[in-house]
Amino acid sequence: MESTFKPASLLSHALLLFLICFSPFLPSAKPISDYTTLLYKNCANDQTLSSPTKSHSQTLSNLFQELVSHSFHSKFFKTIESDDGTAILGLFQCRGDISNEDCRHCVNVLPHVSSNFCKESMAARVHLYGCYMWYKPEGVSEASSKHELVYKSCVEPKQVVVAGTFEEMRGRAFAALESGIANGSRDGFYETRYESMDVMGQCEGDLEGCECEECVNTAVQIADKECGRTVSGQIYLKKCFLSFSYHPKEKVRNNNNNNNNNNKRTVAIVVGVAAALSLGFLLVLFIKSWTKKDED
């Protein structure tokens, strides 16, 4: 009886068997976090043009294009765009812990948000979760302090936290953050974990070392005063921000994840051996079928 196995069929079966055996263990794509969530906006309504000039509109449009184009290779960019006597100073900055791709995507959304909410405002500030942008007429000084609070979010605890102990731990975490900023953080960005508390801080790209430390210190003081015993929060000043989040069960979750990973590795080894034997068997059939075909 002639063999009914065909070479192409054998290869198809072998590939199908490999995919079935190993697909549960192949890395899957992680969902991209949505960094374009709007946190807050300030459109300086008292400085909105009632009849915007063509020059202002064009200069603002050129500024937006300039900022977006530089987001392809930078996470911070500051520039002045001018046309026919109209000059606008503006910048964007992305969080230090997001990828370049996420930064580009985030910055690309900023002009649309600004145009939708702020229209032809002479000055505006738009903060998304992963990036922010502001612009104002060049030469116009701001009356408010660079340490002015522009946005805060304090999340109340869903679990019981021990008074005193929690504040002490968060205080030590804030101290670690301030120390990291002072000791030469990367581009004014620093994140760390102290016990069960994650903290992160970042200064605007052109803020000098001592000014950055002062700004973050002010943000820490505001967090202590405004957020009380909340388990997570974000404090945004004009020139810096900080965030914190409490994860009391993180260590337990990590241990469970390690056990699960070990189990998955064991199963993967067993399945791998079985798949190798099956592929070897199919290869033998393939060779025998090919040899028989040549003899015929």
C-alpha cells in the first residue's frame, strides 16, 4: 500500500502541532496604557481673543506643528514661534517613564484637545496623563509663582490604613524621592518604591537642579497637607509634579506570580519535550515518504 502522507501535508501538520503546543507559552502583546486621558486644562479665558487675527491663528498652528514634530525624537521641547509681529512661547513634556512611541502619540493629541477646549485663547495649559503642553505670548510675564498648585487628585483608601504608621511610611517614601531628585535624577525625573509605596516626581525640562529640588519639596508639602491619609494622589505645580500610590499586597502578589511562573516553566518543558518527539516522528515519516516517492 502506498503511503498517503504527502510532504506538504506533513509540514503543515508539524507546524500546526507546534503552534498548538506552544501558543499558550508565547509572549503576548501587552496593552498600551492610555496616556491621553485629560487631567486638566486651563484656557486663560480672560486672555481669549474675541476676534482672533489670522496672524495669531497661523502662529499658533505653526507652534503646534513644531511641538508635534519634535516629539518624534525628544520628550521635552521648548520654542518660540513668531509671524508678523506675533510671537508665542510654548513647550511640551512627556513623563520620563513612558516610551518614545507613547510620547509621540500623547503629544499628537495635545493640539486637538487645546483647540477643542481653548479655541483661540492667548494662553493655555493642557495636561494629559502622559504629557502636557502650555503656551503664552512671548514677553508676557506670569504673575503667579512657578510653584503654584494647578491640579491635585487624592484617592481615598478602600482599605483600612493605620494612622501614624501610614503617614510615616509615605513620609519616608517622599524623602527618598527628594533625595533621588537632589542626587542627579535623569532629566529631572525620578521614581522609586519604599516598602509598599511607589513615588514618582518630575520637573520641567529646563528647571535647574536647585529649583527642581525646591519645586518637588513644595509638592511634597502640599501632598502631606492636602491628601492626608489617601492611598494615592497626584500633585501638579506649574514646574513639577509628583505622584504616589500605596500597594500593601504587592509582595504577596509578587510571590504568587513567581509560583505561577515556575509552574508555567515546568509545563512548558514537558510540552516542549512532547512536541520535539512528535516533530521527530513526523520528520521520519516525511523522509520515508520522500524516499519512497523517489524510488517509484
